[in-house]
Amino acid sequence: MDRSPSITLETGLDLRQVTSTGSILHISQNEDDFLCTEPEENKFIPIDFTFGEPVNNFELFEKSLTAVDNNGYVKKKVLEEGGGLPFYEGQTVTVMFAGYWENELEPFDSTAVNKPMHVDLNDNGLLPGLQIAIKSMLVGETSVFLLSYKVMYGEMGIPPRIKPKSDCVFYLKAVKCIITPKEGAKYVPSGS
């Protein structure tokens, strides 16, 4: 199997910006963006390492999941239990994720191993499906979600990368949670 480097977004897409002001893709040639260090053994791990696995048949997969919302647009299975209190607005949650289309081997979106995403639950620009999914988690939890296109990328999607009218699977790990600083989540240092 060819394991040539794939492109990993540092942060997810904010559809409000894409549809109103557009987006610019910056590609870094910095070696640190392709490799990260594992502190204990000082080994290198490729950035395109993702957790989760492809799902061949969403209809079969859905049978093992539980609805999180009233409409059944967000369905979940806990893979690793977390702890503490549920998340709420006023917190910033640090998450790692990998998103897959049905019957595709590679994720279409994921966080880098050394660059999790910081989500201010007050104002984050997340798609509604991801917002619902994250709010259903606890710190330390790893879960898999089946997300309807109705709460994700909609009927049009953003071709060619985001398929039109397509459900998707997201693996999410809630790494940590803090009370959002008054300055907002952008001031949360990475790795803390």
C-alpha cells in the first residue's frame, strides 16, 4: 500500500468563511509539520497518522450506534469511556478527530497528532453535527459518530473535497477541557 504523505488541515473548515469570504490553503514546507516527536522515546511519528478506521457500510454500522439528538442526525458509539461532567458553553475543549466518507480508506479530514483542535463551545464556527457530538462527550472519551449531511456539509457539500449530500463518520477524542479564557480559545497554548 502506498503511504505517500497526505495533506492534513491544521484546523477544520469554517463554512461561513468559505461561503462569504473564501478560504486560502497554505502549504508549509517545514519539516516539523511532517514529523512530530514522541517525548518518552524521542521517536518520529508521521503527521498523517490518524486514529479510527474506514467504514464500508454506514447502514450496517448505524445499527451499533445510539442517537444523540432528537432527530437522529448524530449517532454515537463510545469506544473509550471518559470522566467528569458534561461539556457546556463557556468551556474550551481540545479534541483530536478523523473524518471518513463511506467505503473510503483514507480520512478526508483529521487533526495532526501534535496539533489537536481547540474548540470554544461559545463561538467556534463548527458544523452543527460536530458541535452536538463534542457536547455529548466527557474528557478522555473516544467515540465514533455517524453524522447526517443535514447537520454537516449539507446538500451541496464543497466539491471536490466535500461530497454533496453525504453522511460521514467522525472519530473524536476529547483530550482536555478548560474554562474559556476571557480572550477566547485562540489563546489556549497547544500541548497544555
